[in-house]
Amino acid sequence: MGLISWLIIGLLVGFIARYFFPGRPGGLVPALVLAAVGALIGGYISTYINYGTLATIDPRAMLIALAGALLMTVVVKILRI
């Protein structure tokens, strides 16, 4: 269940990032995939530091997945300038 929630967080961050950076080249799908990958990386980091597992939904793990998605999106946006 945690994996699905991390993916949902990543997709939501991708939609939000596409809203804030509308003039960037690329499309909606790359933004969604990028944010989902960031959320998965953040979620797996949270399992590594024992903040949650794939079977549970832990608020700390959700926040780390959100941070991972935001960080991945911002880093790629900065590098594409």
C-alpha cells in the first residue's frame, strides 16, 4: 500500500510542477514520471531509515516521498536551464 501512495504523491507533485513551470519544454508525462521516480527514491530512503515500510502508510514516509519528488523535480528544472 505504501508503494501506491508514494506513486500517487509523485504524480500529484508532477501535476503541481507542470502547473508552476508551464513554459518548459517537454510534456506532462515526463514531469509525472520524474516526480514519481523522486517519490519512490524518497520512499525507499524512508524504509532504509525505518520510517515506514511498503506495507504501511506512515506520515513520515509520506513526507520523505514528497520531499524526494520535489527535490527531483527542482534539480532537473535547474539543470535544464
